[in-house]
Amino acid sequence: MTTNYLKISVLAVTVLLTLSCKKFLDVKPVGKLIPSKVEELENLLNNNGTIDFHFINGNRGSFYPFLGDNYVISENQAKYLYISTHPNVDIYAAHTFNQPYENPRVPQFAWNSGIYLAVGLFNNVIDGVKSLNATESATGKLITAQAKAGRAWSLMVGTLTYGPMFNPNGQNNTKVLPYRTSADPGVANPDLSTTAEALALVEQDLKDALGGAPANVSNPSRANLAATHALLAQLYMYKRDWVKMHEHAQEAWTRSIAVKGSVDNLIYNYNSFAYKPNPSANPAPGTDVEVTLSLEAPDLLQGQVVHRENLFYRMVSNGTPYPSQDYLDLFDKTNDRRYKLFSLKALGYSVTVGGIKYDDGIRTLWYRDRKMNSSQGLTYPDLLLMQAEAAARLNDLSTALSDLNTLRKYRYSGAVTNLPGGVGLSQDALLFEILKERRREQPIGSFHRVLDIKRYVYDTGKPWSKTSITHTIGSKVYTSDIEGPNFRLQIANQVLAANPQWGLPLFQGVWAPTSK
């Protein structure tokens, strides 16, 4: 991000669009390099770069969730898989808290192909509308609103992963990332925004977007009005402003029902999902045949971006590493349909070295993100649980329980799907159940759980709050303070070198991700 680094002009971005427009949106690139009317700028919002590679590597995995408690690494993987030549050794570095996780001397996917590629595209839309004097046109207002909502999301999650979590009782003055709002390659980068400054700009972008976002969209990669309210609810969740969180979550939910008609059109009933039989399937002994089968919903859209649960779509990693026992123990193994559908036995990692086979045997893997489309943006279940959490935080327990039970109707089997003993639970007990349900709903390989771990630090003494995370690989134990630097990402040398005004030193040591 310098004068020549990811400050993409309209010309450059449109060329990029021509090269990388993806089929999933079914949009063809515009025919001109420089848009001459506002409708042509709209195509930039359909570029794959607006939604992809946020904390995702080139092999579609992600190191970031390995900072948390959803995944484990086996001894065999540590010794023979995640060696220095592995293309994604950043996964091992994150799990052993060995900063910097990504090689600081090469371009980084999380930055180049994720956050700031998306921001560059959004800035070109916003500035392009202005340059065409179309800010007051219907199309200009709409695409500017959607670009600001997209920019807000990318820089919100970027700020909270590269920096500390927002502390409502702190100064939040750690400088993190530049909140770039110009598409002009001649305009220098702004200074690094502090956490407080960045989130204030996120808030302003989202409030601006409320004025132009449409009631409905054909593809959830672009924000409608409900999604914009939901993003505000997410922002206030991270800022621990429960009143505003509930206000915007409720507004988003109400608008979603108005557009979609009923909860049935917002959430899949997993009791209606089934695997398509395949008589030719030949699973390895002891493994589940479902690993090789296709999962089907009644509408057959479960693998599409446009399926009914996606509110604000952003791509998620799709690897199948080992889920932690802590994660698997979250589920009611008898009645939770998610566990029945996605917790599958498969062959684990194995390798032969010097004539000796090292084999992890049969392992339980989590296949939800492989079997259906998942989003690390926002889904309607996410929204419902944000509404429930805010209500519980405000001690409106009947509303919170009702929201939780609404989701459970679609996720659990049995004649009664309500939370057992839910009526009469204390505020803390009910809130804990909601937060556990939130973790079950999140994509296992996304950034969400780690950001939740970071925000729960301020719930001191509560059963869901941790001050540190511990990982074990064989006899080795790795522990890190959640509020410490290991839960903050580092900017690559090439970006720092090109932006000396930030005053951040370059990484000078030896990058040794497998040294721990």
C-alpha cells in the first residue's frame, strides 16, 4: 500500500475485472477500460476481489483460526507435514504462537489479495461515482452505499485482527492499519488509524450506507439494507454497545422477514437435509460413506452463494483439518443435526518416512464448509444469535430465549427442540448457551471464533471468558495471552518499507515458523 501499491486506479481495477471476474456472479466484464457512465462502475462490485482471500491462503486454507481453540495439530503433522518447505507453514506458526505467522518478506494473501484489494475496488466505485457527478442518481447512491458497506466490513475485521480488540474502558489508541478512502494513485496513504479511529470510520461508512442500500439484492455478496443494519449490529457487538447492537440486529431481522416472508425462508431446517446415495461408494473401513456423498437440501441451493441463509456473503476457507475435542464436545451428539451431518470419520494424515509409516488413523473431521456453502460474512442464523446475545446482555431473557429456540427449531431433531431447562436460567447461564450456539454456527475455519475469544476477555470471570489459549502437540505445550501481541497480525516488510511515514520497523530477524 504505497503510491503504487494497491492504490488502484479506475483503469487498473477495470483491467483486473476483465482478468478475474468470476463465474459465480454470472456478470461479464464491462467492455471499456474507463467507465463513462455510473452503470459501468457497478460491475466492480461484482468482482471476486471484493469477497475473497480475507485470511485465506492460496490453497484456500487459513492460518488465523489456528490461533484459537477450534483446531488441533497432531504430532505426525507437526513432524512430517508442517515442515519448513510446506506452502502453508503459517498454520503451524500460528498454532505454536511463533510470530510473524506469514513470511514478512513476501506479499501476504491476507493483505494483498484480501483486505486491501477489496478496499481498492470499493474506493474506485465511490470515487468513480463522484467523478461522474452521479452521487445523487439512484444507481450512484445504491452502489456507493454497497461499496461503503463492503469497505467497512473489510477494514473492521482487518483492524480487529491486525490490532487489539476494542476495549470500552480503554483508550483504544494502538495504531493498526490505514483507513484508505481514496482511489487516486497520486494520493499518499493516510497515517495508521488507531482502533478507535478505524471503528469510528467503519461506523460512519455503515451509517452512510443506510441512506442508499436497497431493500433487496439478487446476490448477497452485495449489502442490502438489512445487511447494513446487521453489520452495524456486528460493529456494536465488538464495541460492547449492547443497546445499539440489539437495535440494529432487531431492525435487520425485521427487514429480512419483510423481504423474505418468513423464518423458513431465512434458515434451513437441517432435518430436511440428506446425503444422496451412491451405490458405487467404497469408503475405507471404519470411515463414513457420507464423506464421499453429496449433501442435498430440498431447494438444491445449499452449495450456492444465493442459498437462503446468506445475508452478507464473504468467502471462507474450506480445509478439513482436525477439529479440537473442545469443539466437538460443544454438540449434542444425539439431537444436533449439525453433528449428525457434518461430523464425519475419515482417514487422518499418514506418511511413510524411511520405510516406516506414521499414521494418525481414523479421525473425526468437520465437513460443513465442504458440504455446503458457508460464509464468513453474516448469515441469518448469525443475525438471530446477535439479536439473542444483545437481549441477554440487556437482561431481556424471555426475548433472548425465544430467539435461541427459534434457531434450535431448525438445527435439532426431536418433537421438542427448545433449550432444555431454558425457562428459569440465570442471565449468565442463558448467555453462555447463546454464545455456545454462536460458536456452533460459525464456520470453523473463519476468523470469527478468534475475534470472539478476544472480545470475551472483557467478560471477566464468566465461564466463556479466557485470558489465554493453550495448544498441545504431543508433549509440547504452547500458551499465549489473548491480549498480547500473538493475537495481532504483522504488516509485511514491503508495505512498511514503502510507507516509512508510519514509523514501523521492518522485520530483520530470521523467519523460522517451525522453530518452536
